[in-house]
Amino acid sequence: MTIFSRDDLTFSPPTVRSISCDDLRNAQETNSAPLVIDVRELEEWDAGHITGAIHIPRGILEFKISEIAPNRDTPIVLYCRSGGRATTSAHQLLTMGYANISNLEGGYLAYQNTQ
């Protein structure tokens, strides 16, 4: 009989890559621009968002992602206000098999401050 210790059962979530605001702007000017998804709530989106972004709130992202990104290798950049919700969303998408996920460093606040 094999006995496992509690340490054998620990789960290490996949590492979420990050992308700087400048690198995102540069990528958006190319033919291979990533899909940019704003995971904030509607009121936050309405108050301002990154040009070209798609709005899918954090709470429904897992249900909608296959409609807009059926290819799990699609480059996707997620952002929220400052990074927390986007990081959580990125972990979920990585768990679902999406392989090319990045979190915008500093979120929308940083993006606004670097314009």
C-alpha cells in the first residue's frame, strides 16, 4: 500500500505572465495584436477602458471565453483596475487550458498613468 503525505498533495497554480503597459501598446500596433479583455464590472468599463478591449466581467469570463477565443493558443491580455481580478482570471484560464495568457502590470490605473 502506498501512503501519501499532505506535502504530496499540494497544488502549485500555473505562473501568470505579465505585460507592461508600453509592451501592450506596442503589441496593439502590430498585425498579431493580442486579444485584450477587461474583467472589471460594467460601471468601471463605462467610466473608461483600453481602446480595442472586450468587456467580459470576472464573474462570467469562464462561460464566455470559448465564444471569443475558441483557439486556446490565442494571445490574451487580461486587465482590471489594478491587477488582482485579472490575476485570478488568468489563473482560471490557464487551468482551462489557455496557454498564452498575460496580466497587464498595474491594471487600468497604470495604463492611464502611462499615456
